[in-house]
Amino acid sequence: MACPFVHTIGKQHSVADSATWNLEDDLTDLPDDALTLTHLNAAIQLLTAPSNENINQAVKSVIKKYSDRWPGISKLKIDTESFSMYPNYDYLADIQDSIVGMDESAANDILMMIGEELIETCCVGIIERAFRCLGGDLQEFLGSLDGVHDVLKLQEADISDIGFVCAGEGELIFTSERPVISWLLLGALRQLAKMLYGIEDARIIMEPIDGDVKRYRYLFDVGPSLAKRQLEAPVQLKERKRASVSTASEDLKMNASTFCKAFPWHFVMNENLELLQLGHGFTRVFRQSLSLYGRHATTYFRFKRPRGLSLNFQEIRKHTHTPFLLAIRSQVCRRESTMTGLEIKGQMVYCAETNTLLFIGSPFIDGLEGLTCNGLFISDIPLHDATREVILVGEQARAQDGLRRRMDKLKSSIEEGNAAVTKERKKNVSLLQLIFPAEIAESLWGGATIEAKTHPDVTMLFSDIVGFTSICSRATPIMVINMLESLYRDFDEFCGFFDVYKVETIGDAYCVASGLHRASHYDAHKVAWMALMMLQACLNHNTHDGEHIQMRIGLHTGTVLAGVVGRKMPRYCLFGHHVTIANKFESGSVARKINVSPTTNDWLVKYPGFKFEMLERDPSCLPKDYPNAGNSTCYFLNGYKHPGVDDAEPQETHIRAAMKQINIECGRPTADTGDTETS
């Protein structure tokens, strides 16, 4: 029987030509219409557990064809809402109840018709190919249905009693707890016999079997059509009659016909490598060629393994413990045959009693697709041959590994995507952190609403350039921008070194604050040290006239309200009376001086171990609206000397030593305290 898939499936590549044969190749390498174990499982489930959708299609078809014969079936529920809400089997049970209530005498006939239409409407395309691969005739189909369903149940860990048993010639036993399925199966088998093997009006008798488990026997009476693909008698190529080793008939319990049927993929050759006997599988392939091409084995087979083998009897005999891989040559097959190049793997057995070699093997194929595209059926593989299990179980392993591979690829892709998103997120957050405190930047990136918050004891620094208006009047705009950019670059580095927050820069005004994002006991100290470093840095920057830039700075500590203002180009702004006071301490300062408020001075002297050089000013220098002035006054901060550091050392050395001490106390890294340089 010609392979039913020859026009739809390409020829399988040789398995042996590749370096390795990996059963676990990804399923994505297969074409979209490739037959797999999944399709075979879906086909058999159509017989044992049809879905609500499939039942609905079949019922619609029965109503369309037989409503004249049984008018009451038009009332069956066929709308989508009717079956979509049902669990599996419940929709079918509801249909059965409706049919029994309508016409109990015809209920079984209607259910059989639904089974026929189930195959008619759903057994198309890949599902039909899956059914066809089970056998070349109806008897082979029934036998394969038994074995294949067992394997599928094992793979699915199905512990139900549903199953098939091919009990003999034309006899199938089906087990199911649901009698309605048995009637559907009866109709389905009749339609399959017609669709697959051209058996019109197949006579199938169903009878229940007594017992605790509900079982049903299906007896097929289809005459010679049951085994339409009759196997030819085994070819016995007698070279000459040999003397029998033994004349006792009981020494041999099997004749040649039985042996050829049990081992379809075997042959026997003599010392001249002439074929003496062929199994049923080879008989089907070579029958027409034997009279044309003679009997020499090398005419029919290409010996692919062992490699480099000398094709003579004695050399082959030496390799009886080595696997052999033979390929059928094209010239001995019919032109349209799909078995050209079919590979058979097996072993050679030396028969000393007849001085012959017996080759016994099985098709060497890769899954169901390799089976069908070589013109074979599952029934062509003997039940005792492990190749049958390899084909079916291997398909499951391939599917599982393919799924694992795809999941690994998907996981890797997701991880790469997450890494890229995280990287971009860090870039964006880093950019936001240049504008906002770190925790505010994180919240803004996450889309959170930032509530205004009151911060106590925040030390603020306000500064401006003395005579900035005059400088601008005598210089070009680009000169002013270059001067400020060079100066403020140093100031920005100081912000990072002292871990203070830069509030904003407006013209020549430079404002920072400490105690907003990470409050500590030394917020006032860090702002004071930064003010000293700012004055020191001004000595390294000149105006366009060549004169050193002169700044005046004011420091003040108090409670402020901080929050994000605006949606377009938002700003983190400080509000409150103490912000205004801090600005006035800057206005009340003089060139190259740092004006310190009483509250800031209190924080600077509050903790011992730090030596600030303070010059007391007249109380009248306090801003007029300074709260609770009392006997307090403001100060000029002239310098800082750190205990343990030589007074002769530059002021920057003293400040760095102080920052190192603070970082150690706060448990922060100290490696970077010497990396920042003033320009």
C-alpha cells in the first residue's frame, strides 16, 4: 500500500549522515505540518474523550443531515453558550438525556450518527494523518490503537480505566465508565473504516461484557477488507537443498513463514552474500526487484556502518558484535516509493549450522515524522521491537525538551530585557539624582506622589559673587558663562565630597543644604567646611579682568519645608522663614567672608573634637527679623584646624582629616576622601 503522506511530507534526511543523532532536537526545527505525538494523542482523544467543541460540531452536522428523519433533534442545544459553560462530558450527557427524552428507541442510532459525524467533521488535516499512521489496514489499525493508547496513557500519567484491547482478528475491547462514549465510538469506528480504508457500511457489532468494569466488545465483520493490505508469502530463495542438521522435527518449532512474520526486517545470506530469505518488511520492498537484479545483498543494501567494512563473508562475520546500519538502495525501489534510503539498524548473527549470516534489525528513524515519510506504519514495527517505544516515548521527550529549550530561551530573553531595562532605569535615576535627592529621585521614577515634608535642623548655604553685575557689564555673555561653569564645576565636586544637596543655581547664586536626604549630627560641619573650600577655590578662578573671584557666603540652620514643585521641569524647592533668614545672612556678609548664624554656630560647637576659628560680630549685624535674637550674635568663620594635624598643613588637609573621622564614625567608606581636588 502506498504511503498516504508521500505528497505532503518531504523526504527525511539520513540519520546516520549526521555526526550524532539527537532525539532531543528542538521541535521548532520541524515544519509546521510535521506529525508529532501531540497530534496522535489528539486523534485518539477524539475517540475516548471528545471535547465539547468537537461534540457540538458533530451535533450540528447530525441536525443538518437527519432532522427530516428525527425532527426532534433540532431542539438540541448547539449554541456556543450552551456548551462553553459545561465541564467535559457534561455537555455530552445533556445531549444524551435530550435524545432519550425525545425518542428512546432511536437514541442509540442517533448517538452512533454523532460518532460518525465526529470523525467526518473533526478528522481532517493533521488528525487524519495521525489516524492513518496507525496501520495499513483495519486490522493493523486496531492493533496499533491498543499499543499506542497504552503508551500515551503512560506519558500522560493517566490512571483511568479507559483503554483499548485488540483481542484478536476483528475484535476490539473498549473500557470506559461512560456508556455514551461506547456508542459514539461505534459510529466513529464505522466512519474511520470508510474514510481510511474504503470499507463502505462496515458491519460492527457492539456488545457489553459482564463484569465490575464497564467494557464493550466490538466485532468487525467486513470480510476480506479487514486485512486489505495482505502480506505476500515470504520469499524463500533456495540455493540448493542442504542436508538437514537434524532430522527431528521437534528441534525446530517455527517454520520460515512464522519467522518472517515475527521478524519482518531480517534477511539471511550465504557465503557469497546472496539473499536466501527475507522478512515480510523486506519482501514488501523487494518483491518486484528480485527477478530483475538478482540476489546479491549489496545490490539492495548500502552498508553504512561499520565504516570501511570490506564486503565479504568473512569480514562481515568478524563484526557480529558490531551494530550494522544498512540503507535501501534507490535502484531496487519503485520510482514513487518513499522507502528509498530507509535505514535499518541491527546486527549480524552467524548461523554455523548452515554457514550463513542472519541480519535482524528494525527501521532506524527519528520519530513519527520519520516513520510516515518513509512509507511505514506503526504496525510495521513489531510489538516486541523497542523501536516502537522509542518512536512514541521519544516524541514525548522531544516535546518536553523542546518546551524546556523554549522556556530557557524565553527566560534568557526576559532576563536580558530586564537587565537592559534596569540599566536604563539606573541611567534615568542617576540623571534624576543630579536634580533631586536620591530617595526623591527613586520615588519620582516609580511614579509615586511626592508629599511636601518638614525637615528640622537643616543647614543652608547661600552665596553670590561680589560685583557680579559689574563683571557682566564689562564681559561678553560667553565669558560670564565660561567663568561660572569653571567655578561651579568645582563646587559640584565639593557637594559630592561632603554629601550635601545642591538646591539650585540662579545666576551667580549658589545654594546648598545638608540634613534633607541624610540627616546627621554633622550637617552644619559639612556645610561650613564646604564654605571654606569654596572660598579657597575662588583663588584659582579669575574674572575676565584677571582678578580673583570674590564671594560672600551666609550659613544658617533651621526648620524648612521641602517638596517637588511643578510637572514640567519640576524642582525640589525649600520653603519657610528660615530659608529667607539664610539668604539674609548671605546678604549681611562681606567679600571673602562666611557669615554664620547663631543656630549654625551652636551646632558647630556642640560636638567636641572639631576646632572652628570663629570671629564674633556685633549683634547689630543680625538680620532685623531674626527670631529670638536675645543676646546672640553672628560670626565670621575664618578657618578650621583639625586636632592631630599640624597647624602648618594647608586648610584642605585639616578638612579632609575631619571628613575621614566623620565617615569612620558614620560607617561610610573613606577611600574617596582624598580623591577630590580643587582646581
